[in-house]
Amino acid sequence: MKKIAKFSAALAILAAAATSALAAPETYNVEGTHTFPTFSYNHMGMSTQISKFTKTSGTVVYDAAAKTGSVDITIDMTSVETGVAVFNGHIQGDGFLDTAKFPTATFKSTKVVFEGDKPSAIEGNLTIKGVTKPVTLKVTNFVAKDHPMMKKPALGADATVVIKRTEFNAGKYAPAVGDDVTISIGLEAIKQ
């Protein structure tokens, strides 16, 4: 009986060691050709306007076993794409994004909330035009698997948050042009 107890204890120790070995955070680099933050807002009560940023970089740290993670994203605000070249320049002006003084925006997570085995929300600090505010992104989709073409571990996610642009000193023409701005991001990241 003592041999069985010793063997069981040894198995428990090995299982614990294997679990802790598996619970290692892994770092993923944002894949800029498939990561596009978009923003949408009401335009004078007439329509919803949707624009995007074409240059995004950053890292995601993810530990599936421990159910932890972190996100650090930088958006090149000069890469705004509205669909009209003149308006791209207009929206980079000081009443909106003021990219001459603030060429980037950042999001740095403070907590990743899990529901079951997947992230459901990411809490963190969003900085636009030098103003930092706490926000919570709702994760609407999350996938961790090998990338079908790159054959490397990869993450994919969709997340969204609504902010008030006046809180970030970007309130030109508010409220005629909506103050509420929905930011959505479709993100892909590849393991380093």
C-alpha cells in the first residue's frame, strides 16, 4: 500500500510540474497586414461613417493554461483611411486627431478577463491626443491555433469599445457630428 501511495504522490508531482511547464506566457507580434482598427460615428444624423487605420503594431502575451494575457497596441494615426484623400487630411487636423502633434494612439491592457477558456474583455488604458482614459474592450471573437498559411501558432480576435471623442479633445463639430465613436479592431498576431 505504501508503494502505491508513493507512486501516486510521484505522479501528482509530475502532473503539477507538467502543468506549470505548460502554463508559460507566449508572446505574439501583431500582424499588420491583417490588423485594422476601424472607427465609426454618426454624421449629422444622416449616416454612420466608417474609417480605418492601416498601420498597427504591437504585441499580445497569452497564457492559455493560466488564463492570463496582456495587450500592447500602437496605431499610426497618420494612416487614417476614410476613403477620400482630402478628408484623410481633414480628420488629421487639430480639431480631430491632430496627427502633427500626436502621430500615434496606444492601448495598454491592465487586465484580460476570461469567460471559460477564452478572453471576453480586455481592460486597459487608451491614449489618444495625449489623453489617457480607462476603457474595456468587449471581445466578440477569439481564436488560438496554428496559422493555416504560416504554419506558426497564431491568435485572432475581434473586439469593440465605444468612447466619447470629446473626452480625448477630438470633439470638433460635436454634437452635430456624433460624440460617440465605436472603435472595432480585427487583430491577428503570430507567435515570436
